[in-house]
Amino acid sequence: MTDSLAAREAILQRIRTRLGKPATDAATEHQAIQRLYARASTLSAEDRLRLFLDRLVDYDAQVVRTTSQQIAGAVGELLASRDQHAMLVPAEIPAAWLPQGVRILVDDQLDYDAMNQVPTVLTACTVGIARTGTILLQHDAPEGRRALTLIPDFHICVIYASQIVETVPEGIARISKRSEQPITFISGPSATSDIEMTRIRGVHGPRHLGIVIVEDQ
């Protein structure tokens, strides 16, 4: 245990003693917390997909629904919608996802200036959460390193329908076995508002988000 954690535990233990509570460790206390929020899906697979689509559209993401045999065509459709002819990809992106006639630049530890020259990136993701319209990336090989998904202006992400869950706890459970990996949560294109409530896109990441939903596997 680090010094800061040991000091925190000592303070909490003194508080427990003053309150007359028995000594417990942090893990036991965490397990004892009452959790009344929804933790499991109550929707069918089709209803989960419909809810996820509704959230994505509300966030102003571009969505294309396709099959596993037509992923490249769906990616090409999104590229054409923004008149893009080049694309960054992680080193282990599936070749079948890449459309013909597009210049592909593979990320082999490119520097930031090089990544900034290509406005579109294509990645996979770990899981999608229907209730919040969020996709989670743990930045494994086909998901790319974090910088690759933050610098380009247009992020295209492929997600299989089987990767979509209903609730946030279900989404977190999908990543629990790889919890040491960095995690990026994306709910629509990057946007923020200043003190006058002026909405500005692209401050923390891509201004545009394209989602390819694959409905078979």
C-alpha cells in the first residue's frame, strides 16, 4: 500500500472508531454499498439496438447499418459523405474493413504532426452502451492508441450489434478483465460549451463521429 493510501485508511479508521463502527477494509465496504440502479438489461437485442441508434442520432453521429460482408462499403460511404480520400488505421485493423480507392496510412507510432495531416481514422471498439449512446475503447490493437482517436477530425468506429449492451454496469463488466488498459468513453462528436453556452466542437477530440453497426457476425 502506498503512503497516500495508508494515510487515507488511517484517517477513515479513526472516523470509524469515533462512530463506533467495526473495522473493515475498503473492499468489504465497497461490496456492502446498496446499489439500486439498473445493472442488467431488460430490453431485447432489437430494442437495445434501436435505443443505441436513437442516442447516436441525438448526439449528431453519422450511422450506417451493414453486414459483416459489407463493412468496407459502409466505411467508404461515410468517407464519401465528408469527401475524404485518405484514412489512418491501427496496425491490426482487419483488411476486409478497408474500402478500395482510399489511401491508407497505418499507424506505426506516427508522430502527432503526421497524424494531423490525415483527417479521418478508422477503429474498432470494445463495447457500446445503449442507454447512454456511448462507445468504449480500450485501445487494444484494432482500436488504436488513444492519440490516434483524438487527433483526426473524423472518427469512424465499427461496432458489432453483439457488442451493444443496455446499461453502464454491463458495459463496465465487458472491460473488467482488462482494467489496466486505458479506456476512452465516446458519446457523440467531441463538443463543449463556454460560459456563454456557445457550443464548440472538436476541443477534446474529433468534431465528427461515424458509426458502422454490423448486424451479423
